[in-house]
Amino acid sequence: MVFKELLNFRLKDISYKRVLSSMCTVPHPLAVKAHIMFLETNLGDPGIFVGTWELERELIKMLGKLLHNEKAAGYICSGGTEANIQGIRAARNLKRAKKPNIVIPKSAHFSFEKIGDLLAVEIRRVGLDEEYRVDVGEVEKAIDENTVAIVGIAGTTELGQVDPIDELSKIAIEKDVPLHVDAAFGGLVLPFLERKIPFDFELEGVTSITLDPHKMGMATIPAGGILFRDESFLKLLEVETPYLTTKYQFTLTGTRPGTGVASSYAVLKGLGFEGMKRIVKKCMENTNYLVEKMGEIGYEPVIEPIMNVVAFKTERAEKIKEELYKRGWVISTIREPKAIRMVVMPHVTKEMIDEFVEELKKI
Ligand SMILES: Cc1ncc(COP(=O)(O)O)c(C=O)c1O
């Protein structure tokens, strides 16, 4: 039977019960139910999937509201990589420089390497301060007449750190350069934290934001998100689509699933702001628990965790990661400083942390 064959492959995958490295998680039951309802939808042809298209507009409105901008425009895409590509593509098309460059922090995700290659923009990586936030002085110095965008990260992949987006916003306004905020991870964490850290459209200079429901939004994969300050940015991405039910398309991919839209909507609407707050609170409690347990065996965090991403200093990072992998556990490492890194997603429980620490002690 083909399903037995499929199951054999699937069983080779590592269960989330042993995964501390991923920014994705087990989808929420609400997401799974919604996903199944929308299995055959294709948002590449919105004239056919009229209801799914309307649902996507509702979801964007909901996310816009969360990000302090009811006029926000955008769509649900394949993930943070596509969202970052589209954010920078719109900025590049807006400014149209001869030799375009973008200024990004050293801590930016590797998707920006792809962006440099795909969009033929020069990537100017600038340094960080001692807390691993972008050095705004360096950003200012790196900007010139060919700079088409500056980028700030709200929830860095390696440390969960948030760049001073308010200061970047001031620079963006002063220099008249679009500011793209990569909140792929932090976009669905920061609004639900007790401590308020400004990062979104509330700041005048912010023109676009990446925010992925398939990370902390517990939606089914794929569900990334790109939001722009207003609809005019979508126009910069449009191409004509002569043989479809609609005339223009601003998305990067043609055929694209409605499942991510439905599953993201189901989770956010179903749980509401308070429900999301409870989930983020639990993740933060578990992050602090992990820090405490790691402290007991001599590991110190690189920075005090801002969100549910934490790295612990060790010169043996690579070796530890390999040893754990052999034992069925998945963590990751960061390069600067040498450290092991964990992401405390909703599937990570205190029991799982206890088991993990016991395993780590043996290495
Ligand atoms: C900050 C940030 N941006 C972008 C991405 C890329 O997202 P995706 O893997 O969904 O393309 C990630 C992935 O972890 C990320 O952490």
C-alpha cells in the first residue's frame, strides 16, 4: 500500500518532541481543521476563489490592526524569505537607483543573501552593538544616494533580539529611504509581550513588515506574511495576468495555497488577542525555565532573552550540537559568539526541557 510506504518515510522525520532549533511548530488544532477545509484553493486565481480571497483581505486587516495600521496591504506567502524578497523588491522599484544597495544588520537572516542575488542589489551589512542590536551610527554612515532600503530585525533568528526600530525609523524619514522590518518571528510575539517594544507601522518610517503566521502563529506551512504601509506599494509589484480571472498580480508565486490564510485566520480569530497572549506568556515562562536549568549546569545566556529564543555561550557549540543530534535531539548553533541556540516554541514543555537538560549533562 502506498500509505504504508508514505508512513515509513514520515516515521524517519524527527518528532517536534525533540526539536529545540525550529521556528516552526506543531500546527494548532484550529489551524489543522481550517487547512483541510481549504485544501483545493488556489489564490493565484482569485476570481475563482472569491471567498478565499475575501478571507485573505480580512486576515490582512486583522494583522494590520495588530501592527497599528488598518490601511496595511499585503498577502500571505510562502514564508519569511518570500516576504523579505517582496518587501525589498517594492522598495527597489520605488527608488529605482542606478546601482541599488540596501543596508542591513549583520544579524539579518540569510534570505537577504538570496535577495542580493535575485534583485541585483548590493547588500551592505553593518555591525551590531554589544547587545547584538544594529549600530544605528553605522547604518547612517552606510546610506548613500543609491540606498533603496534599510532593514531592521524585530526578533533576530539567532538571539531573538530587536533592533532599535524607532531610531531606524527616524533615519528612514530623514534620509527618505524605505524601512523594511523583518518581524518574521517577532511579529507574532512582540504584540503579546508585557514589555512593549515599538517595531511596527506605529513608527512613521516603517514601510513594510515581514510577519510569518507559520512561526509563532501556529498556522500550517506555508504561511508567511508581507504587509505594506498602504496599497500603493502593491502597485510596484504588479504584472499583467492576461489569461486569469483578474488583470494583475502582485504576488511572487503564481499558484499559491489558501490553506495558510485559512489556518492563520482560524488561530488568530479563534484564540483572539488574549489567547495569543497566554501562549506567548507560556513560551516565555518556559524560556526562563530553560535559562534557569541551563544555569544550574553552568551555561550562561548570550543576552537575557527578549523573546522565546535563547543562546548559551560555549566554545564546544558544534560538538554539542552533533552529539545531541546523534542522540535524537535537535538544537542549533550561532557563530558570533560561539553558542548553542534554542527556540522555545509552543510544543516545548517543562518536561521536555528537563529531559533535554538530562541528556545534555551526559555529553
Ligand atoms: C528573522 C527571519 N526572517 C526570515 C526568515 C525566513 O523565513 P522562512 O524560512 O519562512 O522563509 C526567518 C527564518 O527563520 C527568520 O528568522
